[in-house]
Amino acid sequence: MRPVIERNLDEALARTARCIDAVKMWKPGSFNYLHSSQYCQYLYYLANTIWRNERDAQHCTRLFLLNKALNGIDLFYEIEMPEVFFIGHSVGIVLAKATYGNYLVLYQNSTVGKNHGVAPVIGEGVVMYPNSAIIGRSRVGAGSVISQGVGVINRDTPGDCLVFAGHGGELVCKPAPQPALEEYFRV
């Protein structure tokens, strides 16, 4: 496994660094493998880089399983995550093959999933608070903030909004007072 990692390490570290440098609460140019969120993202970038460059399922699966065991995240190496994203707490996060916009924020127990084989499209600067979900034929507009415990299932959000649970499974979208993107990222 070592030669495979060595061939792809510089690229994976560069991708990790780009992400770390963009997150406001992290010190630019300082990857800390003891910081579980940073290490979680690094393991994903390493597995995904190896997959992109070599299509080596055996080594990528080992890295995926290591990430799952250490961080409690289900983030398969074939999934194309954005160039910049932030994981607040990785435990319980499940991410399907979907379309992810840049500057995504994920917290514990957030889920992106398919419904009858249809995956959501998530815009730029979306925040998923704990226990939220985006499932199926959903189009989540840029700048949407999905409140804790809210499920966006086969629904759309207009973007630049706070999304709350309404009555009877409906969503309530209120204008966002400020772009969430600015709270989390150096843009």
C-alpha cells in the first residue's frame, strides 16, 4: 500500500491544504492529523485522489473503512466532494453520490441520500446542521441553511434562506440574515 500512497500523497495533501486554508476556524497552512475533522477530510481526499488517479479499489476501500472506523463517517471514495467543505463533527454523517456545491458545511448525523435512485443537487454554501437530511429529487439552493432535525425530501429550497420544518412535512424557508458562507469560510 505504501507505494500507492506515496504516488498520490502530495496531491492529496494539497487538496487537504486548500480546504483547511479556506476554513475560518482553522489556521491556514496547518494540517493537524490529531484534529479529527481535518484527518477525516484528509483520509477522504487521499482515497479519492488514489481512485481518480489509479482506480485502485482495494487500497481506496481500506482508506474508506479506516475513515469510517475512526470518524464514524460514510463517505465513499468515488463520491466527488467539493474542493472546499467543512465537517464540524463527523460522527453519523452519511453521504451518497450526489451533486455537491463548494463551501458545504456538515455536522453530525447529517445525511445526503438517494430516493428511488435519484440523488439531490446541493448548491454552493449550504449548511446542514445536526440530524438534517437532503434526500432524493431535491434541489437545495445556494446559501440554504438546513436547521437541526429538518429533512428536505424530494423538495427544493430557494437559496439564501433558513429552512425549518413546517406542518405536515412542508418546509418553511425564511430569508437568511447573512450568508452562512461568510461565517465558516475565507472567501
